[in-house]
Amino acid sequence: MLSQVHKGLFCFFILASFGLQSCSEETPRLRPSDLVMIDTLFKNQSKLIKVEYDSICTANYQQNLDRAVDSILQIRLSERKKKLGF
């Protein structure tokens, strides 16, 4: 739940920055401190997203493996039936 809130806030700030930027005529210059803050926020969000995606992959690994093995077995079985004329 908390990570969804983080994602939502992150997306909101990105979209808001694009929206505000498109309204101005002149492109503002970012200060070095702003760049450091942006890099830090991106790095932190990237870590959170990576952990979340890794946990999703781990949770779904066996199900995805079973599905892939079933598909391969189905293909092999149909190839054998085709060779045998069934």
C-alpha cells in the first residue's frame, strides 16, 4: 500500500513538472542542488521499484514456469501426433 502511494506521488510530481514546464515560455535553469535532489529521488524510487518487481517475479515464478513447461509439452505432443499421423 505504501509503495503505491510512493509511486503515485512520484508520477504526480513528474506529470506536474511537465505540465508546469509546458506553460512557461522560457525554460528554467536547474541549479546543481536541484539536480542532486532529482538524482537522489530517482535513485530512491528506482530502488523501491526494483524491490517490488523482484518480489512480484519471485511470487509468480513457479506459476510462470509451470505455464511455460505446459506450453512446451503441448507443442511437443502435437508434433509427435503429427509425425505419427493422429
